[in-house]
Amino acid sequence: MKPLHTQLPKGARTYLPDEAARKRHVETTLFGVFDRWGYREIVTPTFEYFDVLSIGTDLGMQENMFKLVDRETGRMLALRADITPQIARIVATRLRDAPTPIRLAYVTNVFRYDEPQVSRYREFYQAGVELIGLEKPEAEVEVVAMTVEGLRALGLDRFQIDVGHPDFFRGLLEEVKTDAAHERELRVALSRKDASTLERLVGELAPPAHVGDALLALPTLFGHEAVLERAAGFARNQRSARAVANLSEVYRLLTIYGLAEAVLLDLGEVHGFDYYSGMYFEAYVAGFGASVAAGGRYDQMLGRFGFDCPAVGFAFDIARVLGVMETQGVAVELAGPDFFIIDFTPEKTAALSLARRLRDLGASVARDIVTRGLPESLAYARAQRVRHALVVGSPRTRAGELLAVDLLDGGERTLAVGDVLEGPARYFPELRGPGNA
């Protein structure tokens, strides 16, 4: 057993520098996609009043919130377990007069007191968007297209977007008499594609024949365009029929986007039943056992805060994305500082001037402030993945000169310190910035 002072609470995780660099790469890449689609960043509070957060969440989510007490007011506080209700509150109270559509993006952490899952901790990170004010199917298609673009930008392939619509199942339930417990059992059976249990439950319900046939067919109602024709044959109520019509239009638009082959329609998908009011999707990558992104339409959310407004959104799970990148062998180039300056002179003025000049040009620069020999300093620099070492005061150079060592190929050059200060980009072309000629 680890000593108490080294233990982390269950569900907590530390990202060491290399892991943190990979995480930052994923977040930066995804946010770049969001930015190119016209989304603007929003930052929400880490904690809010529990009774406010609970407006936009169900009982299960409320039970899994980390809670604490405000010392000043005595009111219950909670760490955010889901950013979407926060954004719904902000739009309803602060942005309700803003022109629509409103496009918001975020990269943040959320906290849920539940059992850790595949690449999921009690504190985990998400990158996602909310598109508010559009009720047309183009909104759903936009967030699906962004999901695909995000996966491709990260170098991931062999992925699939599972698309469903909870209203198809809801419409069937409206045609039968069932209680909440029986409904939950039906949903569990559907989520597991458990045909035998589903058959037993439908038999106990004794629904009209066409409803029973539709319920029993749900585990098989997945595929591409042809599945919509089958589903339409079962949709004798308005709610189910509208769901099929919506998915048909979404699929048509996805075809125009060139994304239809990446999509699997699944009318038996009920994972988003309690959260989403319309189309729902999850992104899966081959060889990984959990979804890496999920989203859909949640038109009812803003209404809970007194502002009826349609909305769609989705989020990537950063830890799961990192896990699937490892599974697929997608490498992230881990680079250290651009320069490592080693100065053997007692006054150190050349090293300080060089570091300042290079940093002004946007380079990352570390100085060696440990007293040791040159071989040891270069070994340290290589271990830190530094690109160039600049050695001032080496026995191999004269006064006013430095030794530039390329730590990738081992090449060495003797340069005048003044020349490097005047125009470092002549010697290191990768430098960018004003005055780097």
C-alpha cells in the first residue's frame, strides 16, 4: 500500500509533462477545428449553486455531483458535472438578446462522482461546442461534420458515427401502457441489443400488433439509408414518424457533405433518451471500447431556464481520445525548448542577452544554471528534446564567439555572438517574428 502522502483520491489523475503535452495537442487541435467553423470560446465557473445546476440536470446527474457548502450563505454548491446546462443558463440570462445562431466552444474539466470507466475519471476533460438558435437539420449535420473533422485532424481513421433519435422509441411507448420500471427494462434490453429479454418484455406489455412488431424490430433497425424505409413502415404515430423524417433529412445532408459512409443509423439506440430531445450521436473508433465523442439536440434545456430556444451540441472526451490515439498508434511529436544556452563565463551577460533576443522572436529558451561539464549539459539538453544548444565561453571558441550544436544531427558551428544577436534567423531559419532577419 502506498504511503498516505502519495495517494490520490479514486478517480483523480495526474498528467506528467509528456502526457500533458499530448493532452494539450489534442485540445489545441480540436479547438482549431471549432475556431475554423466560427465558434467562440466560453469559460464557465467551476462551481455554482447546486439548485441552479440541478435545473438543467436529471436526478442521476445530481446525485453524482461533487457538493460543498458556501461558508457565507450556507447554500449548497456543486462542481460542474456537465457544462451544457451552464451554457444554457448563460445564454438564457446573459445572451438571450444576442443574434442567433450563437456558436460557443469550450475546453474544460467536469467532475462526476461515479465509478471510473474506460479512460474516464471523476475529473475529466472535454472539448466541445454548442450551436444555439437553429432548429433546422443543418444544425445537427454541422456538429456531426465537426466531429468527423476533429477526428481526422487528430490523425484518426476507421471511425464510425452512430446516429439515433430517441423520439422514435418515445413515440412507440406512447402507444402502449407501461410504467417507469418497465420502460427502464425496455431501454436496458435495447441498449444491450438483448432480443430475448426484449421479446419477454414486449410479451408482458401485450401492445397492439404493429407496436409489438416495431419494438421487437428495434435491435435490427440499424444500417444506412435502407433502414429509414423500414423504420418508416413501423412509424404509425406522429412522434415516431417525425423522428424518421428528421433522420432522413439529416442523412440526405450528410450525403451532400460526403459523410454518409461514416454514419451508421441506429433507431434502437437509446443512450441519450433522458437528455436529448432529437437526433443523438456517438463517435466510435475501431479497437476502442467506448465512444470518444457524443452529442445531439437538446431543445428543452434552455426552456428550463425560461428561454425557449433550440440547441444542439457535442463534446469530445479528451482522455478517451488520447487512449484511442495510443491504440491506433497515432504519435504526437513531443518537442522540448528550441534553445538551451550554456554559459561558462562568470558574468553570464551573453547568455542573458541571447535568451532575451530569442524569446522576443517567439522561441522557447532554457538556460543551464547548473555547474557541470559540457558533455553533461548536452546530455541533459538531449534528454529534454532541445533542438539547439548555444555554448558561450567554451574552450573551443574565442571571446565573442559561441558554439552552436544541433542536437538532432550533432552538427556544430562557431558563430559570432553579435551576429546571432543581430539576426538570429540567418542561422536558425525556423525562427519567426518581427525583426528576425
